[in-house]
Amino acid sequence: MGTVFALWKRGLKAFIRNRTGLIFSLVFPFFFVYVFGAVFRNDHIENPIAYMLSGVIITTVFESSLNLASSTVDDMVSGFMKEVLVSPAKRIAVAFGQLLSAATVATLEGILILIIGLFIGIKFTTWTTPLFVLLGMICVGLVFSGVGLFLATIVRSGQTFQIVKTAVTLPLTFTSGAYIPLEMLPNSLKYVAYANPMTYATAFFRMIALEKTNLSTGELVKEGLAININGFIVTPFMSFIIIVAIGLIFLILSTKSFIKTDFSRINRSSNDASALWG
């Protein structure tokens, strides 16, 4: 447990000390709100700003979870991870420490945007909503930090990881409905959106943040909170089940991959893109 806490604390300190990164992580989401705010044209949406902000918040949590996996790659290349594993610390404890660190920092970034959003459009009418919003962010942070750790253990190169991360985050972000409504996507991209886990995370989180839990299935579909896949309706509750299932899968995959990785064979030369599957 001490190893998990130490790695969690280390990641938190790195986040607090990186003030430039913190500022940009707050500026860019609101830039997207401004740019894409005009795209949302849906008569059924009461508060477009809150609708956009809820999508931006959960997207920020998602991207931050993956971004922090790059620190795992850096630790591998620098030799820090090898030094940690020389200690009595169990590998599974180190893996959980990395996961919790990434999820915590991602959640904190989401909270900071949420706090600012409370002054420009997001409103809560019950005290339980912020609690469920927080739990939603933690859940998504844990799920995608697992994805990030899995990618980190198979890529093992800082330069290559940035390429892979961009290749993963851009399509998942822009086909999730967070910035552009699914109904506005070309038919070919809609099928990409249906296979995109962020689509379900966005729909579920929006329902919580906008306090739409009492709407009928038809109303949820109209507001983009339930997903109509050729007549089959994926409700927000079903979206939550999908996200949890994906999280469990990548939790197992990432921890197994981390445990099996031979860190003694990773050195600074791993920065070469040829180390993608090395």
C-alpha cells in the first residue's frame, strides 16, 4: 500500500509543479467551447453552453488520463521504473500506483474546469449531482488510465507514444459527440462513433452533469444522451455498463502487460520509433 501511495503522491506533485501545463489544460477546453459552441444546433437542448462544457470536461479527463501515461514511458526510459522494481515493491502495486496517479490528476483537471463552468453555464439543483459528477470523472479517469498504461507498456518509447496517443485521442475525441453532435457526422463516421468508448462515456456523464436522469428514453435520444444505433437504443445506464466493462478489460490487460515487461531491456535508445513493439 505504501508503494501505491508513494507513486500516487509523486504524480500529484508533478501535476502541481507543472504550472504551465496546468494553465494550458484550462485554457484549451474553453477555447473548444467557444469554437464548437456554434456547432450545436438542437432545439431540444435547453442550455447549449452547459451541454458543451459537460462534454469538454469528460474529454479533458479522458485526454489527461492518456497524457499521464507518457510519464510511465519516461520512467521506463530513464531507468526510474527499473530502480523501483529493484525494491521489495510488488509490480502490481506499482501498476496500481501509476493508474491511481493518472486517474487522480485527470479528475483534478476535470474539477478545475467544472468549477469555472459553474460561473458560465453549468448549474446544479441538488447536492447529490456534484457527488455523482465526481464519481463519473473518477470512473472515466480510471478506465482510460488503464488504456494509457497498456499503451505505455507496449510502446516503451516517448516519441512513439506521443504519435500513438495523438492517433488514439483525436479520432476518439471528435467522434464522441463531445464537440460535434453525432447526428452531424457522416454515416461512415457514425459507425466509428458507435465503436468509440468515449461516445458512451460522454453520453453518461452528460446525463449526470445536466441532471437529466428523469427523462424518457425518447427525450434522452433527442438530447443526444442516449444513442440510437439503427433502432437499438443505448441508454445512459447501458453506456455506464459498457464503460465499466472496458475499464475492467484494460485493467487486466495493463496490469498483466506491466508485470510481464522486462524493464532491464529498456534504455534511452528506446526513444527510437523502432521500439514501437519492442
